[in-house]
Amino acid sequence: MTKKTTIYFASSNKNKLNEIKSILRRLQVSSCKLQGAPEGFSVNENGKTFVENAYKKASALSKKLSCTSFADDSGIEIKALDGKPGIKSSRFFRNGKGMYEIVKKLRTKKNRKCCFTCALVVTNEKGQIIFKTKKSWHGKIADKPKGKHGFGYDPIFIIPKLNKTSAEISPKLKNKLSHRAMAIREFAKWLKTSGKR
Ligand code: ITT
């Protein structure tokens, strides 16, 4: 029996970890074990970009546990709001209030374009970057929140081809289409070729 490589996920967001586990299962990356960060792990996300923040989270956990870690920093960028809330998406969300604020602000705007972006960084036990990727999923802001699946801004993110929000589609379909799915596919390719799998 081969020993599974453990890779730690530097996040306190359980929804993300569940999405990532299910995407990796579908991609048949089964011999690497994903472990959540220890209770209370937190990092000051004061970077200027998604990649910088993902690096801060992954490297802090790598150094703390002397292990390979990865982190995702993600958010929604809205064209009519000059890319906001962007890297501040988590702070801006405030239990859904932020989502209603966005819908209200966009009432008078013609341009409803937006994208979810996910940066993923893997660091070695010294906290050095050994892999990184960044992917975006393009869509439009809905006129009101719709759907019960997913988390965060999913109820206001319209997938143009389906004319449904990412909260109206099944988690299985979201995990094929999303920014996180795209980034994890790259991560899986890297795992398969780096010997970590
Ligand atoms: P960690 O930093 O601990 O990983 P977090 O939730 O604070 O957890 P981020 O800093 O990356 O994570 O913030 C991402 C926020 O962007 C997240 O809280 C959601 O509000 C939003 N978001 C990211 N991916 C999303 C998705 O797939 N669906 C809906 N909202 C998403």
C-alpha cells in the first residue's frame, strides 16, 4: 500500500475545502490526502492581489507546520464597480448584506459583467512557492439573488450560457465550470506530474 502525501489547505472556509475535495475526487487525484488547517488558523490578508494573499496563507501554514500547503484566494470582480469587491470579497459579504448592496448599486448600470477569480498557490515546507495558477469565470450580476446551492456570491452570479445563477445549478455542475474548478484542474495536473500524487 502506498503512503498518501498529506497536503494542508490553508483556509477556514469549509465550503471551499469541500468543493476542492470533490473536484479532486472527480479528477481521480486520490492518493494525496487533503487536510484542513488547524482550528483558529488565520492570516492577515493584506496583499494587493489574489496571488499575493493566497501565497501569504499557504506560506504561513507551511512554515507553521513544516509541510506542503496550498491556499486559494478568491473573490468576485464587478466591471461597473471598477473591479470591486475583488480581494475584499470575503470582508464585503457580511452575511449576505454585501450581495444585496451590489444588486442595488447595479440597478442603474447597463454593464453587468463580472467574474469570479481564484488564485491557487502551493508552498513547500520552507514557505516557498512551488506552484501557482489563477483562473477566472466570467458571468453577469443577477437583478436579484436566486438559488439555494453554493455559498457566498453564488446567488447573484449568472452563468450566461445557462441563464442561471451558480446557486441554481447543482454543486456537481458548479464544480465542473467554476473558477475554482479551473484552478484545481491545473493543480491536479501539477500533482500528477510532481510526484505528490
Ligand atoms: P479563507 O481566506 O480562510 O480561505 P475566505 O472565505 O475568507 O476563506 P477568501 O479570502 O478567498 O476566502 O474570500 C473569498 C470570498 O469570495 C468568499 O468568502 C466568498 O464570499 C467569495 N467567493 C469566492 N469563491 C466563491 C464561489 O465559488 N462562490 C461564491 N462566492 C465565492
